[in-house]
Amino acid sequence: MPERARIGGSGRRPPVRTCVGCRSRAAQSDLVRLVADGALVTPDPERRSPGRGAYLHPDPACWASAERRGAFQRALRARGRLDTSRAAAYFSGGPRVGEGGRSG
């Protein structure tokens, strides 16, 4: 019987999540977690915020697909309209909160 491929030094496989944009499966560490803080969808790159999360590739194409299909509403099991402006800014490629803008 062939041995299964193992990832990492500990022999454990990393957690796998599904991107709500492109619906492909990827390692959790390759995706950005989004959470609903009230009606505001915010990125949770450290994956520490409480509550239900939705995972998305850090790719504007995945963002656009998820936004177009209304995937955040379903994935976060939210009632009512969600404000995705903060998450949209994160995926637009602009400066991100917490990242230094210093040069040199």
C-alpha cells in the first residue's frame, strides 16, 4: 500500500478551506479569512477574530467573483445587507491597515 504524501515536518496535513470566490480548495494559509463584524465584512489575516469566517484567495478576480455571486451573504450566514467596503479596499491592492508605508 503506498504511503500518503505528508506535508510539513510534523507529518500533519494543513487545514484546507474553499475559496468563496473561485470555489477551489486550498490550504488555509494561502487564503484570507473574512468575518462579519455586525454588517461590516472585514479581513482577518491573523485568523483570530471570533465568529464565522469566509475564506478567499488574495486575488482581485476571486473578490470580484464572490461579490458578483453574493457569496459573503451565504458563507457568513448574514441576515440583511453586508457592507464590504473595508474588505474591498483590502483586495484592491491599495495600502493595507497595519502595513508600514515607509520607504528606504
